[in-house]
Amino acid sequence: METNEIALLKKLGHNVKKLRELRGFSREQIAEHLQISPTWFRKMENGQARISFKILDEVAAILNVGMVDIIQFDDQQVFTNHHHQQGPFHGTYIDQSSSNLEEKVVEMYERIILQKDEQIHLLKTQIEQLSTILGTYTQNKRLD
């Protein structure tokens, strides 16, 4: 993994952990709800495992925040937790620092899509090369 990716994973994991703690959830509760192992969830919180958009979206739903809120979490965000009154899956989120957050998520998503497109192009090129080699090999075998 690249240094920037590692730093991003650590920040994202740290943010998930802090929001989880603020909401009063244990790792085990979140992992159980996501149907994943608590060990993997711990690794994700420590920045040692990649997190998919699907899992991030599910974590956000459990914590009753948006994915953008997790990505951009900082100490100036305010939470009102109704854990004791309504249960752990309810609460109100108030964001005091939303500035271009959606644009940043879109940029990150577009960068990931571009990387995938580049990988697909590379794989198609390799398939074409292998097909050519296989065709040549097959013709040479027939001539033998």
C-alpha cells in the first residue's frame, strides 16, 4: 500500500473508532451487525485493513451519520446521543464544519474509478497479448 493510502486508512479507521465510542457501541456490536469478525473490524479501526464503501455506508447507518461525516470527522463536530432513551441505533447528528465534504467524497470516488479503469485497460491489453501468443503457438503446433 502507498503511504497516502495507509494514512487515509488510519484516519478513516480512527474516525470510525471515535464515532463508535461516542455512540456507545462496542466493536463486537458493530461487527455482529455487519456480520463480520470483530478482529477484522479492529484491524479496520487501526488502519490495517481496507474498508469498502459498502461497509463504510453500513457503519455510517449504524452510527446514524453520513459517510462524509465519518471521512471528515474532527473534534469540532457535536453529537447528541439518545442511546439511553431510544437505543443505540438512534441519535441526532449536528455538523458544524461541512465545507465541500461531498465534493471530496466525489473526488475520492472518481479517483478510485479511474484507477479501476486503468487496471481494466491493462488487463485487456494483457489478454490481447496472451491471445496473440496462444494463436501463434497453436498455429506452430499444427504445422509440426
